[in-house]
Amino acid sequence: MLTRLTSAAALAASLVLTACGGGGGDSGGSMPPPTPVVTAVPDSAIATPAALVSYLNGQSFSDETSEPLTLPAGDPATSETDEPQAI
């Protein structure tokens, strides 16, 4: 009788613990995924001189804490006929 009572108590305890540890369900408080960190200049920015100037003008030069961006493999495009543009 004691063995059956002990077995029933152990079975009940394991069922209760199993039911509580599911971790499923949507709590609504989940964190959004982190934004990806840009580490390189996109390939499209070196396609033409105007694209490079446009990309550089869109950058924030006041941020001194982030890492420098790497350039894609290859040389930026140049033009023999376009006038120099101010950055």
C-alpha cells in the first residue's frame, strides 16, 4: 500500500512539474529583434560617383562611437566628364 501511495505521489508531482515547465504561450513582452549593425558601404554606393556622394551626404558625421565602415572589394567608379561634387 505504501509503494502504491509513493508511486502515485511521485506520478502526481511529475505531472504537475511537467505542466508548469512548458514555457509556451505568448506573453506579449518579448523583445524585438535587434537592428542589424551596418559594417560596410553597400556595393550600390560605389557604382557611380553620384551614388557615392549621395551615400556620403546621408551619413551622420557626429557619431564618434561606431566602428568605421569598410569599402567593398573594387574601386569606386570615376567619371572623366562629370564635374567634382561637394561633399
